[in-house]
Amino acid sequence: MKNLTDMQVDTIREVSNIGMGNAATALSQLTNQAVHITVPQAMIVEATSVGGALGGEQQEVAASYVQVVGQARGHLVLVFPLEGAHKIIELIAPGANLDPQNDEMARSAIQEIGNILSSSFLRSLADMTQLNLLPTVPAIAVDFAGSIVTSVVANMYEITEHLVVVHTDFDIAGKRVGGYCIFIPEPGALRTILNSLGVGG
Amino acid sequence: MALIRVGMAEIKLGTPGDTLQALGLGSCIGLALVDRVSHVGGMAHIMLPDSTLARNSNPLPGKFADTAVPSLLDEVLAAGAVRTRLVVKMAGGAEMFRFAGKDAPKLAIGSRNIEHVHEQLNQNNLKLSAEDVGGSHGRTFEVELNELRFVIKVVGKPPSGL
């Protein structure tokens, strides 16, 4: 990856993995179910090819989006392919209509999970970096993966080169749900984070 | 005969038999210019309204409405298209997220993209034939050059012609 050393890439991977582990713990507390995760796979991809990393631009997904404010600004998008989103809705809001595009309860369930996962992911990142990092209230979209992610990238006025995509399979009460966590740092923010982790330079 | 993907900030040309495709447009805009007689055409995948917003000093011309429209026009004309025979269609410009609360970021890029592309079409004397823009849903925009068929795909609905 342009401008990043192997050590920096490894550090980003490690930090993302720990963040995802903490998110899984939070999910377990929320659902009161055993939650296991597979080892998170962190990739650093270019914004223009992020669709491929999410299983295709036209993959239908439910996504939660928060802006990260504080000492290192960025954007955090959690993406669940629609099938996985249905399983989450069943767990959090049993009996709800499974259509998060139209059903308010289903949307709330996705928003709640987005809130819990992004907060715990960021808390973990904040602990490791000793930076003050806070999420805004999540916004929800149910649509093509490409449409959602490119809109977040466009909002930064920049095709950012460093976009961290972490893929994890969650196993919640025996149901397997694949999910993606995409962290898009604002220009300069990645450097701040890497410096705080002692791998700046 | 090729399926030509037009990625974010790209401009791509096609000849009869080709299909130009912009996958998963959100706030971005897919703009197609196609010669209705020779079926030579091109598509731009426009990301932002205005190149004065550029942080990078040397951005791709397809990235901004004000540079993408003239560049796309130049390229299709250079490829043999005739200006008076151009079919001009566009899709995209949605607002994918709505935010609540006082910290709500101003996410009006979709509508500003639409506005600026319209303005650029006017300035370049191009008449819009059809559009499917705005709203809060994503779109895939395809142009089958042979058939002069313009297709919009959205989640949860069958594909429709534009």
C-alpha cells in the first residue's frame, strides 16, 4: 500500500482485530447470547475498489454509518449483507418485519447494533491510542454496498487511499452472520493514529 | 463486445456492441453521451460537483462535474460521435443517509452534483434527454450501445428503462 510500511499495515490489522473482538463482546452482552467470531481479516483497500472487497458493488446490504469526531476524524461504516441483517433483526427484535428497507422496527434493530458495534470498536481504538475518539449517532441505509460506501467517500471530497476493511463472521447463538467494518480516516487522521501507536515516522 | 465498468471518477468510451456500466451509484452521477446513429458513446462516473474543492492538485477529470462534462464531450467527439446526434442521459445524485441532531453533517452532495451537471450540460449546449436522479436510494446505470438501451437497477425492483 502506497505510503505505508509493512509494520504500519500490520499494526492497523492488529488494532482492527482487537476492536472487532471487543465489538463481539458488546454484541454478546446486548443479545445475551454467546457470540463467537472468526479471526477478523483486515484489508487495506483503495476506495475505488471497495465494492469488490464487500462482495460486489451491487451486493444488497444494511449499513450503519457514524462519523468519528475527536482527535482523529474519520468515518465508520458497518455493513451486513441483507441475509445476515435479517438474522440480527430476528435476534434483537423478535417478531419484527424482516424488511429493514421499509420496516421501522427492523431499522431500529440495525441502528442499535450499529451503535453498539461502532462504539465498542472506537472505544477499543481510543484505549490503544490514548486519543479522544467519539462516534456520532448512527445513520442507516439499506441499499447497494457500492452506493453506500462511495457516498461516504465522496462526502470527504477526496478519494482517500487508505481505507481499512475488516471482515468477520459472527456466530451468534449458532447463527452465522458475516459483517464488514470499514474505517475511513480523514486525511491526516491515519498518521495521528499511527503516531499514537508508536509506528509513525 | 465488452462490458465496460466505469469506476468512480473515471470516463470510459465504448463502441457498438459494448455495454457501459456504473455500478452502485449513490451520491455520484453516471452521465452518458451516445451518438444515436453511430452508437459510439461514453460514460462519466462523477463524484463531486466542483473542482475548486480539489485538495489534490492533479485529480482525474472524471471526478468533478465541471471537468467531467467537457472531457467526456471531447472524448466522444474525438471517437467519432456527432454533437447534434448525442443522446444525453444521467442517473444518480441520491442522498444515502439522513442524519438527525445538531451535529448532523451537511450531506447535500447528491443534489449539488445534479445541479452542477445540469449547469455544465447547459454551458456545453447539451440537451438532457432523460434522467433518474435524487431520492435516497442507490442505482446501477447501464447503457447497451447497440440497442441504445439505458437501464436503471435499484434494490427491490425490476430493472427499468430510462
